[in-house]
Amino acid sequence: MSVAVLLVTHENIGGNILSMARAILNEDAENIDCVEVPMDSDTDAAKQNISDSLDQLSTDEGVLIITDSYGSTPCNLASEFLDSNTLLVSGINLPMILRLMNYRDMPLHYLGESAADGGKNGVRLISN
């Protein structure tokens, strides 16, 4: 099995990015889930959704949680689930998700670093 990946984002972000990554790679990666937190969400209900999602994933190899914006409600809620077997990377973007889907067999720490690097390297300033 591979590291479990859980996207915890504001509404309409994580699911769309994950759907696009699956389409680009033409694969339905396993052991990945997404919890989207609506702007007016009850935080207890959102935490329960995250917990339920984690219960559905195979977490023996660790859990990599990806959030959209550092310091946001989804990030703050997800950080409550951190432990010695879990990493969190904030700042989701499509290159980050493509990178982690291509390197699913990496151990947790390396997968987290690879996802963060993919996200950073996917941001470029292009001018004339």
C-alpha cells in the first residue's frame, strides 16, 4: 500500500484539483480522499468529516494531509490530526498533486517534501 493522502480544502478546491490530476494522469489513484470545508461550516462537523475520511484510508504507511491555505480554517482543522505518522503541506496547487500522485511509493517524509517541491516549482513568473 502507499501513504494515505487527504486533501482538506475550502469548498470546490480540493475535489476539482484531484479530479483534474486524475484526468491528466489517466489514473484513479487509490488511498486518496478529499474533504471540502464550506465557508459557513460548523467546525465540529468538519472535524468529524476529516476523522471519517481518515478512518476510510489505509494509514499504515502514514498520512499526508494537503491543505489549500496556511492559517485557514481547513488548515487549522487538519492540523489537529497531526501526529508522528502524519505530515501536513499547505498551499495546494495542481503541480503539487501531480507530483505526489507520480511518487506514491515514496515514504511519508519524502512524499511530503516531493509534494512541497512540486508545488513550489510549479509557480513561475513569466514575462515578455
